[in-house]
Amino acid sequence: MTIQVGDRLPQATFRVMTAEGPAAKSTDDLFAGRRVILFAVPGAFTPTCHRNHMPGFVTHASELKAKGVDAIYVTAVNDVFVMDAWLKASGAEGKVEGLSDGNADFAKAIGLTMDGSGFGLGVRSQRYSMVVKDGVVEQLNVEAVSGKADVSTAEHLLNNL
């Protein structure tokens, strides 16, 4: 079943990069008591994700935070090392935090996976953005086509916050 507006995020564990190396963070650690944006991409460094989706969140991070957002997270079915390298290569450090969902556990739990096997990618996350307040989904924008970034963009969120 796909997550909907008003649903609480399921319990899941992400891997994040810290100064000490990779660490596990639960959905409670990341979302409890906070209003955050979570956006998902099928893969770090992939063309639409790298050139079209991530840049808007980097550019508009301060505007989004000025509208009452405590943090901006990006998740992908990539390992924590790839996510860390992507954030650095994107100029996202200090603006967007990476949440590695390496086994697609979170994507599966919220019902937003896609089959990228035809491209050698295996199970991946669909492209979406959501606003989450204290662990509950306030807004959800899922792309109809994974190769496009329209309704899940930072600009779309800015207009709807």
C-alpha cells in the first residue's frame, strides 16, 4: 500500500554520513518533533536526479527553511558513501542531508518502489517529494514518470508550502 497524506511514516533505519563515518538513524531520530522535506530520487548521479532534481533544493534551501522547514533530506537506494559523494559533488553540504536506503527498505515500506532492472538498477525508489511534520505526511508529490522532475521539485514545494 502506498503512503498517503495523513499517514505516519513507518519505522525504518537509514544510513547517514557523520564526521565519524556511517551511522544508523531511525525515522524517529530524523522526523520526530520536526517539519522536514524528504525528496527521493531513483539514483544519485543519474542524469535527471543530478541535473534537474537536486539543484533546486540546493538553490532554494534557505527559502524552504524560511517557510518553517527544519531540514531537507534526500533519499535514494544507494549506499551511504555514494550519497555522501553526491552531496559534495552537488554543493548540497549544509543544505541537504543524505539518507541512504541501500536495501530499499524504506521505499518498500512506503510503497514507492520502481523496477529499474531494465537499466541495470534493480529495485529503486520512485521520484517524489513530501513534507513531513512530526512523522506524519502533510504533502506528497509523486512523479508519474521517474525520468521527469516536475511535481517533486523544490520550486513546486515552495509554491505549496
